[in-house]
Amino acid sequence: MSEKINCLIIGSGPAGYTAAIYAARAGLKPVLYTGMEPGGQLMITTEVENYPGYPKGIQGPQMMDEFREQAERFGTDIRYAIINKVDFTGPVHKAWTDGGEELHADAVIISTGASAKWLGLESEKRLTNKGVSACAVCDGFFFRHMDVAVVGAGDTAAEEAMYLSKLCPNVHLIVRRDEMRASKIMQERVLRTSNIIVHWNSVTDEISVKMMLKQSASKTQSLVNSRLFRSRDFS
Ligand SMILES: Cc1cc2nc3c(=O)[nH]c(=O)nc-3n(C[C@H](O)[C@H](O)[C@H](O)COP(=O)(O)OP(=O)(O)OC[C@H]3O[C@@H](n4cnc5c(N)ncnc54)[C@H](O)[C@@H]3O)c2cc1C
């Protein structure tokens, strides 16, 4: 048995709920599957300050509650399940839930987002939103006028480092090998920026809050004195 759906939305982050609001108001009766992270990535953040309409900032989970309410208000059918298979080869778009239901949809909007590629350290988890961040554009402002560190050597790390170099006195880029993976042009930009200090052949194996709070003038200490940005390579 399959269920016929007009407009299937996969994902319940800002993109999914935005699509749902528009689709519902257009009379498309959207059905939205939340996936394993109802509300998406903003459910794990605290203060969101860069969305228009929230002049005093808002907590991520509260904002996502409001997105959900707005989508529901126009009749979005929200379901708490995961889509674990799709088939878009035929004239009807097919999708299957983790509960085994088969869905046939005229239109499918995929808004499954992305997730930050964390280092996987226990200390990183503990200090997330307390000086450790996965998004320079989101959180850099909180750490302006402070030294920061970025872990990574790809294009994302290079972008984050460049962005932070305009806000922070020093950006320490911690690179595992003796070369960067970033595109040539991004590497050149990073290496040309005087307040980005690259630490080659350096592995980040611990983040310490004590060290982050300690004041020191020496180069090594100022590195551990930094706030940490994990480059958001998307997985
Ligand atoms: C710690 C942190 C802090 C951040 N702070 C800010 C900030 O202050 N300001 C800012 O602008 N941005 C911030 N961001 C970035 C922001 O969260 C993302 O840009 C935004 O969430 C992307 O929205 P999205 O809807 O595309 O995807 P996501 O929020 O990633 O949502 C993806 C959704 O897809 C669902 N999904 C995935 N797979 C399936 C599946 N198979 N079936 C069904 N559903 C599925 C998930 O359950 C989830 O609901 C932050 C991110 C993090 C991690």
C-alpha cells in the first residue's frame, strides 16, 4: 500500500520549514518528514543573532519551535520519521520511511541540510557554544577582538580563517600536514593575510577551557588562549 502525497518535504531545519510555509500557503498540502534531528542544526545552538526579525537574538530551539508553529498554522502535516530510500527514476517520485511506508509524491523538496564535521573530542563536545564553534559567520562576532584558532586545511577552513581575520587580532590555522587541501587561490589568500598564523604538522587532540581562559603574551600560549572554530567541511 502506498500513500499519495502532493508535496513531500524531507527535513525540518530552516530550509524545510520555509519550504513548508510557502508550499502550504500555495495550497500544496505539504507533508514534512522531520528526520532524526527535528528542527535541524539550530537545535544545538544557543543564541542566534543574525536572523532578521529577532532584534534581541533568539535561542536556536525556540526559533525552530516558531518555524514549526508557522508551518503548522498553514496546515503542514509534520511527521516524525526518517526517509531512508527514494526512487526518482519513474514518472512518480517514490520515497520510503524508516517505518516501511511507501510514499508517492508529485513533488519532493529535499532539505536535509548538512552537518558540521567535528573533531570528535570529548572536550570539543563539552565546550561547544562555550568557545568552540562550527560556524565562523554565525559566531565570529562573539569573539571579535580575541585571538581565535581554526582547525582544518580545506576551502572551508580557509574561508572561515579569512572571515575571522577581519574580526580578530590573530587567527591560528591548525593544519595537520605540511600542506593545505584548499584550492590554490584560497591558500594564497590565507598565506598573504598577515594576521593568519599557520601551524603546520599540528594535530588538535585536546581543547582545554583552563588554557582558553589563561592570559599570556607568548605565541604558544596565545594559541591555547584562542577560541576554536572547527571548519565546517560538510559530510
Ligand atoms: C552549533 C551551530 C550553531 C549555528 N549557529 C548559527 C547561527 O547563529 N546563525 C546561522 O545563521 N546559522 C547557524 N548555524 C548554521 C545553521 O544551523 C544551518 O545553516 C541551518 O541549520 C541549515 O538549515 P537546513 O534547513 O538547510 O538544514 P539543517 O538545519 O541541517 O536541517 C536538516 C534537516 O534534515 C533532516 N534530515 C536529514 N536526513 C533526513 C532523512 N533521511 N529523512 C528526513 N529528514 C532528514 C534532519 O533531521 C534535519 O531536520 C549553526 C550551526 C551549528 C551546528
